[in-house]
Amino acid sequence: METKLVKDKNLRGGVRSSNIELFRILSMLMIVAHHYLVNSGLLDCIDAQASLHFQDYFLLLFGWAGKTGINCFVLITGYFMCTSHITKKKFGKLLAERYFYTIALWCIFFFTGYEVFSVKGFLKMIFPFFTVADNFTGCYLLFYLLIPFLNKLLHALTEKEHFWLMVWCLGVYVILPSFARANVVFNYVTWFSILFIIASYIRLYPKDWFSNTKITWMLMVVSLILSWESVAVLATLSRMVGKNIGISYFFVSDSNKVLALATGVSAFLFFKNIKIGYNKIINTIAASTFGVLLIHANSNTMRRWLWQDTFNNVGAYESGNVVIHAVVSVVLIYAVCTVIDLIRIRLVENPIMHQLDKINI
């Protein structure tokens, strides 16, 4: 098998340019904003309204992009890993980071009396693949292990074969559920593999328009406008026909919905092309994006403590201050989680990796 080698302007001297790393940060901010809305009871508050007001529309648009953010995050992984190799060290760092936060936060909640011990909860903590059907972290780890096999498959295909494989996947997993309302059953491992196929095609077979900033900017803006309009229009219709407010997210409700994918891919192409060079601050913050996810979305207990008991999102909604509250809360949570993870990297991960390098593990 001959490996396809493609020179990438986003890698300079082994260091990633900061355009993609900035995109990684924005993707995780979208996920945190989504969790602000869906994990706090705010959707129930909005659904209880007979007619929607400014803060209702703001919240629906503020939190619409969680699944799009997941697509962006995995597209970045696919773009870089389709020409790279999984090593024990790379996977071990991911797994160790997951266990560090899961065990640490479980112990904090348990010993402070906030969480009651349960066998199911304990098993979820120990086995990351226990809830593979609906758990991002477990699925991402399994997907990561699948990457070497995906690379062997995709590098063995011709460009034409790769293209038609991508078209088939999009037809079955995107077009049918988005427009024919087909009940396509899949989990995130399947979907992440499809995103890998898309990202690797972009990397391995670059087209002129892939690198055209004006075209990709236009595609991103159009996708964003269509996404926002779909949310606003369907939200308004939901009040008129008596449907649950959740229908407003129909075209972005899951990662495989057409606008969630279109926005993710077009935004990725745009940020891939912008030129901001290397920025140490951006790259340092971006290195902790996975840590931000592992902390703030660690468990149902964390979600309840964070969004309901600590930040009291519903209380902010009822007081009419939710717009400012939403923006400040998401930025603050992202910043605090980033600082926590940077401390973990400095005091735990780096010393351990240094010792392992000494003994060639």
C-alpha cells in the first residue's frame, strides 16, 4: 500500500499554525454554549411560553451549534490524523486525561455528599465504553483506535472510489434523515468515521476551491444564515402549531443533520485557509479543549451542579438577565476549565511523559 503524502501549509516545522487551533477553541465554545441551554432546564422554560420573546430567540440561537461543534472537532482530528499514525503515547495521553478528570470529579462529588454511590455510576466511571451509544468521550476513544484501519482503507482507494464512498455515506446518513425523515440508526463511532472520510478527502485530494478563502467564507456564511433561519422559523412555527420547542433544532439537532454538517465543513474549510501564523497563546489554549469538555460535561452530576445549582440558568431566565448571564457563564467556564487543564498538563502530564520518554515507553 502506498501512502499518499500531502504537504500541508497548516503544519510548519512540526508546529501547527494557529488558524486551525483557533477553530478548535471556537468549536469547543459552541459545545459549551449548547450545554448551557440543553443541560439546565432552559428548553423547558422556553417551551412553556405561549409566544417567544427576544431572550427566547437569543437562547435558541446561542445554543444551536453543539452538534456542529462536535463535527468541527472531529473534522480537525481527521484532517491531521489521515496522514499520521496512532501511537501508544497519543492514545495513552487521551485515556489518562479521561480517567484523571472522571475519577477526580467523582471523588469530589462523592466525598462532599453531592453524589450518592451507585454501581451503574461507578461502572461508567471505570469503563469509558460503558455508554458508547450516547457518550462522546467513549465513542471518541473507540474512534481513535479505529483510525489506523480507516487510514489503511482510504489510502488503498483511488480518489474516485474515496469520493463515491463519501457520497454514499452522506446520502444514507445525512440526506435520508434530514429530508426523508428516515430513521437511520447509528452511534458516534459510525458518524466520526464518516467525518474522517470527509476530512481525509479534503486533505488527500485538495481542490482549488478548498483553498479559496472567498468561496469558503461565502459557504460558511450561507450555512450559518440557513442554520439560524431554520431555528428561528421552526421555533416560531412550534408556537403556532403547538409543537415542542425542540422541533426548532430539526436541521441541526444531531451531528448528521444537513445544516449541522454543512456549517461544520464550510467553517473548517474557511479556517483552514486563513493565515494568522503561529500564536503561542492560541495554541496553548487550544491544547486544553479536550480537557474543557472532560471537565464541564463530565457527568450528569456535574451538569446538574454546574448549570442548575451553581450558575442557576433558569433563575437568570426568570429574572430577565439571561442574555448577559449566558455569555459571561460560557466564557468563564471555558476559561476556568482551561486553567485547570493547563495546571494538570504542567504538574501531572508533562512530568509523567518526561519520565516515560526516559525509559523509551
